[in-house]
Amino acid sequence: MTHPEKEYDIVVIGGGHAGYEAALAAARMGCRTAMVSMERTAIGRMSCNPSIGGIGKSHILKELDALGGEMAKNADYTGIQYRTLNSRKGPAVRATRLQCDKEWFPIRIQHVIANTPGLHIIESTASNLILRNGRVKGILLEDGSPIGSKAVVLATGTFLGGKIHVGKKELGGRQNW
Ligand SMILES: Cc1cc2nc3c(=O)[nH]c(=O)nc-3n(C[C@H](O)[C@H](O)[C@H](O)COP(=O)(O)OP(=O)(O)OC[C@H]3O[C@@H](n4cnc5c(N)ncnc54)[C@H](O)[C@@H]3O)c2cc1C
């Protein structure tokens, strides 16, 4: 069953790094959580260059790690090359960067999600927010079915209104090709 409940405490839209961290954090705090992702096997998929950390990013990753996040842990499990960037320069400009196994990284994240109690995956596209009196009450899926929620986390990523054209087909968001 894709979405066994119709009412959640938290619905997270998007299964990128931001989405899985938000969903795991919510579920680990005991919230009934749903993560809406267009493709179950794409959750946690890495960018073209499968690096984690780097200049301007590794300090954020370390903060996530300190708060109990999964990304740094997952990078440790799936890392294949570790580097301290700018090691010849002063400590203020150094950064940790890992290159990960691109296939293994999302597989392990998906395994962690599957074994997190209270976290359900809804394999669909969120098409709208349900609003009542200016407050969010849930979302609508692309097939029109409503999912109720006390709060909705938008983790829809870096592509925003970006569109992909494949012949006559038009799609949005990060896809499999
Ligand atoms: C071209 C490019 C190259 C990059 N290269 C690198 C790199 O080499 N190394 C690196 O560390 N970072 C790289 N980045 C940055 C990195 O990809 C982003 O910082 C990171 O992916 C952002 O994570 P996110 O979870 O916010 O968004 P995303 O990873 O974009 O995830 C958002 C997810 O939400 C889904 N979504 C959107 N709308 C809906 C909806 N309505 N319903 C359901 N799901 C929805 C999308 O399909 C997507 O899966 C790159 C970014 C771009 C654009």
C-alpha cells in the first residue's frame, strides 16, 4: 500500500537530501510522517558529481550531523574518497569533502527510511496544498486524492519551476535521465 493513512502530522514533499532529512527528523521525533516522492528508488539520489561536503557545504553537513541527521553518516558508510580541501591554507578556509558511491548512497538512505517507524513513502507528485482559513491542512496528490497533515515541509529542491522537455512530453523536477 503506498499511503496507508490519509492523515499525518507532517508531510514532506520531495525526496532529495533536504526531504529525507526532514522526514527522518520528523519521524524520529514521533510524528506520523509521509514523504511524497515521484519515484521511490530516486530518494536520496546524488547529483552528477557524487560529492558530499566541500567548500561552503561541509560546515552545514557537520551541523546536520551534530543534530542527529543521516546525510553525514550515510556519506561515511558509502564514501570512497575523503579529502580535506585547502589543507595548505588556514583552518578558516578548510573543508571536508567525500566522494561517495553514487549507487550505494541512495540505496542505504532508502534502507534507513524503510526501517524508520512512522515514516511512510507516498510515491506520487504533490499537485497542490490544501489551505483552510490561511492555514495548511494537507496536500493534494496528482490523482486528486487528499492527504491531511498538520504541517507540510516543502523540500522540492533546486529546480523550482524548471521544466524538462522530452519530445512532446513536459516534466518538472529531477528525473531519472
Ligand atoms: C545541475 C546541478 C548540479 C549539481 N551538482 C552537484 C554536485 O556535483 N555535488 C553536490 O554536492 N551538489 C550538487 N548540486 C547541488 C545539489 O544537487 C543540491 O544542493 C541538492 O540536491 C539540493 O537538495 P534538495 O533536497 O533541496 O533538492 P533536490 O535534490 O532537487 O530534491 C528535490 C526533490 O523533490 C522532488 N519534487 C519536486 N517537486 C515535487 C512535487 N510536487 N511532488 C513530489 N516531489 C517533488 C524532485 O523530483 C526532487 O526529487 C547540483 C545542483 C544542480 C542543479
